[in-house]
Amino acid sequence: ISGEAVILERGDLEDFEANCDAIKGRFVLTLFDSTYSDGVAHSIPRQMKTELATRYGALGFIGWHHSPGQHLPAGACAGGRVGGVPVASISYEDGALLQRLAGRREALRLRLTLHSRVERKTSWNIVGEWPASDDAGTGEHLVVGAHYDCHHVASGAIDNAAGVASVLEAARGVATIGPSLRRGVRFVLFGAEEPGLVGSTAYVRQHAEELDNLVLMVNNDCLGGRPS
């Protein structure tokens, strides 16, 4: 696919809306993770930017990593749906190069060639539960969770084997307490988080009737990497 490109500074919802006319029929280039671009948490995770690019009629979407020397998978899916436009990811350095070229030329034109394919696979959430004591009777519970999949361009040790280990150790610790908890604790290892929060989205849909009794969810993600 070939076409002109428009560069968005932040790539959040306001950025897409402000540049809607320029986006139509062009590649959108922006940071994949605007959460970390300026130290401010923006409202659009990288998986949702594919949907925004589709909504505003982009030719394709290309995102670059927010940190030097690192890379991210393309994020072509969100919530179990495949994005409507071609998606590619590039490094921080390549993104910086394209920004410099865009500043020197009247129009930045790109040619994108993809050899990837999207396949439908089955994933599972793994759930273990420690019940409350018999006399509690509230039905209230906590969820301690982590996703067990990882990026295809990473070893997965921090994101997110460390989180999985934390959930398992929490379950091991709770098991030593015995049946004396006022609230039950549910330990959940979510599948398919990296393709767009698929496992956790499915969990919420499947347990919608229980959400009023869910008093706390502790999410263990990227432990030991970048504490925040």
C-alpha cells in the first residue's frame, strides 16, 4: 500500500478528532503508547488507535515505540476484533527519522508491504477460587489477576511471567489462612491480553451478574520492570 502520511503528536482521541480531515486516505503515524510520551496518562491505549484510524478513514496505521532501542508488536486487534486497516509497528528511532523527513518535505509518502496474517485461535482464562467462610454470606469477593501471554517480540519474563508468579504466590499465601475469610478471593490468569485485553473482556462479560459483589481487583502487570 502506498500513500501520503500524517503524523499525530500524541495519538490520543483529541488528536484524531482535531486532524480528522487530514487523516482520511492517508497513513496515520504516531506513538503506539501515548501513555508514556510526555509523562501524562492519556485515555487511548495502543490497541484502540487501530480502531480510531479505521473510524476516521485512514489508509493504514503505523506506530512507533515510546522508548529508544525497543519495539512493540503491531496491535492490530482490540477486544477480540481485528482492526479495519493495515497496521505496522516501527522503532522509536525510525519514528524519529520519519518525523524529521516530514519536517523537510511538503508531503511524506510511504510504501508499506506486509507479509503477516491474522488467524483465529482459542485462548483460556485460568481461574482458581478460595471461598469465604460459610458464615460470611455476603457473596463479596476480590480478584487477584495477571495475564499469562506475552509479546511475540519479547521473552515475557517481566511482562508478564512476574505477574503470574505473584498471583500464584498470593494464592499459596491465602491457602495457609484457612476458611476464615470474610470475602472470597478469586485468582485469575487472563489469556490474550496483548492482542487487546481479550481474556479480561471475556471474563467481565461472563461474570457481569457478579460485578456488584466484586469489591477489589488487583492487577499484576510488568512487575519488577518499571514500578509506578
